[in-house]
Amino acid sequence: MTNPAGTVEFKTPHQEEENIEAPLIPRGRLVPFLMVTPLFFLWAIPNNLNDILILQFMKSFNINRSGAADLQFWFYVAYAGLAIPAGMLMRRFGYKTGLITGLILLGTGCWMFYPAARAGQFTFFLVAQFVIASGLSFLETGSNPFIAEMGDPGSSERRLNLSQAFNPLGDITAGLIGTVFIFSGVELSASQVQAMKAAGTYQAYLHSETLRVVDPYMLLGSVALLWAVMIALTKFPVLGGEHPRHHAAAPVAHGRLLSWTFAFAVFVQFLYVGAQIGTWSYFIPYVKFSTGLGEKPAGYMLTSTLAAFAVGRFSSAWLMKHFHARSMLLLYAVVNIALCMVAVLHPGWLGVCCLLVTSLFMSIMFPTIFALAIKGMGDQTKTAGSILILSLLGGALITKLMGFLSIHRGGLQVAYLVPMVCYIAVALYAWLGTRHQAPEVTA
């Protein structure tokens, strides 16, 4: 920041974080804030419907858990793979263009579920998921830095946590949609399957189960395309990262982009995303294994843990007015380490309750790590944001690792050692990685 004397003042991200009373939304920017924040709700729905689709397609395509998990794998490969192109497009044309592109891809991918279901081919669903995830990559690459950057840096963590608080509302919506409209509640025994095969009705049953996914995705695709039109009609502000900055700022921004603290943040975000996606992907199987409940009751329990996630997001946006983001991040990570350990050692209702509560404490992790990591990036903010979105590949790789452990190394409870290790890394980042960041220069 340039002072009245015309000299350049240096302000560290740590000092900015101390300014917890900074205004949340600048005057004149409420409308774009209100247009972008619902996107956090929107993209959460297809993200979390994947957990439902895995179980549904295990049934309707008669495949095992590892095969159905390809949905998550290719979904997050696309998510990560499109992050850098999304960042490059937004550096050239701005956040607005990137968000519109993401919504069009999301809507198109959702509509592709109709021909995929009619064809009855699992591979076609993988292609549709790839298109959907490509759109979500654009939305996340644009929305997170846009919200963080649109106001005072001292309130960026609080502002991003507030917008991200609408993400778990989408999670809850997805859980309810999947449980009520996709799960039929019909779980055939081996003898019933044989009887239906003998009667020639089994394939018709499988096809009817596949068709149950169509209506929710057609509706979601329509909403995405409508929102693209609304975004196109909204005037967006030009933010600091969208025009040339003062020359003095550039070396610092590039230095931060190459710093060990930013690399550490990307790695930790990779692990955190894997922990979140893995926890939710195997939550319903863990509940069924530990308690003997059926798919619908277990689905409602998944909705409960997503509700805990929402409570955590909204409460943290308020708590960050009184406590520093890095301290909350450390505390929440330590609590989740303990909860995962109990879930591993005591599978049953105690373990289920502990896993359910982990969502409350994982709630602040993604937006807080993201906001802390992009502080001081200046005109490199979009590049930094797109690199951070690459970390979503953790949702593919760590979920696959958990699936391997659950099948070959001791069951579902052993698989939850993986999220526990991820939370250890989050705690280390909160303790070490946020204390040694390079100084920032603003013009």
C-alpha cells in the first residue's frame, strides 16, 4: 500500500489476518457477491450426488465398489485437469467468462445423463461425469478467488467461509435428492435375483434403476444454464488480479507462487480434499457395515453429516470475527484426528457418530487453506487459484486408496486411517505453513 509520503509499505499476510474487523463486502459489490455465492450451493449437488451414484450404479450395472468408484476417479481427473486451462482463460477474459463457461459445461454434462441412461452404458455416464466435472473446475477456479479478492484482504477468510457455507446446503440437498428420488429402497437378495433372472425381468429391473438418475440431473442442468444467462447479464467489478499491477508487486507475487509455503498449501489441500471426498464416499457403506442399516436410513445419516458440515461453515464465518483462522484450522484438524482414530478402533454406532461429527470440523478447511494460500498473489491470483484447484485430484486418488484398503487390508474401518493422516497434515500446515509467508506489496 502506498502511504501519503509516496513510499511502499510492506504488509504480511499474517498481519492482514489480524484485521478480523475488516468489512466483509465492499459497497457496490453486493450484487455480484449474491450472483456468485449461490454457485457454491449449485456445484455441491453434483459433487455429492457421486456418493449416491456409486451405490446406485453398483446395483443397476451390477458392478463392485472399486468399479463404481471410477465415477469419482474420472470426475476428479477432469476437475483437476481443467483447472489450469480455466485459470488461463480467466486471466485473459476475466472471472465472468470463466463462470459462464463452467455453467454451460455443467448444464451440458447433466443433460447427457438422459441419452446415457437410455443407452444403459456405464461408460456413457463416465463421459457425462467428465463434462460435468470440467464445468465445476471452471466454477471453483473462478468463484473461490473472486470471493476472496473482491474485498479487504483482512476479511478474505471470513468472506470465503461465508460463501462456502452455502456449499454444504448443496451437499444436504444432494443427499436428500439421492435418498428420496434415486434410491428405490429395493435391495434384492441373491434368491430374488435368481428368480427375476429365471422370469426374464432382471434386466428390466436394472434398467429402471438406472433411469432413476435422469430427472434430478435434467433439472440440475436446466438450472445451471439459466444461471449462466443471469451471470451474463450481471456487471462484474474489475478486481486487482484482472489488470496490470504496480511493477513493484510482481516480483513478490511470483516469489510467493514459487514459495515452499504455497507448495505446502497445495499439498495439504490435496490431502484435505481426499479426506473429505473419501469420508463421504464410504460413509454409507461404513454405516451399513457397522450398524446393519439399509441404504435409505444410511442415506439419511449421510444427509445428517452434511448438515453438520453446513453448521460448521456458517458458525465458522461468525467465529472468525473473534478467533484467528489459522488457530481454528489447527484446533479443528486435531479434533478430527481423534474422531477418525475412534472410528477406526471402534466400528459400530460410536464409530458412526464420530465420522458423522468429522464433517462439522472439516467444514472450514478448504476455504481457509485456500484464502490463506492466495494472500498476496496480486496478478497471480488466478494462477494460484487454478493450481489449488488441481489439488482436487486428491478426491480421485485418495478415494481409490481408501477403496483398496477397504477391500484388501482389513475393511472399511482401516480405510479411515487415510483421512486421519490427512488431518495430521492440515494441522501441521496450520501450525507451521501459515507463519512463514513472504511479505506482500500492494500498490
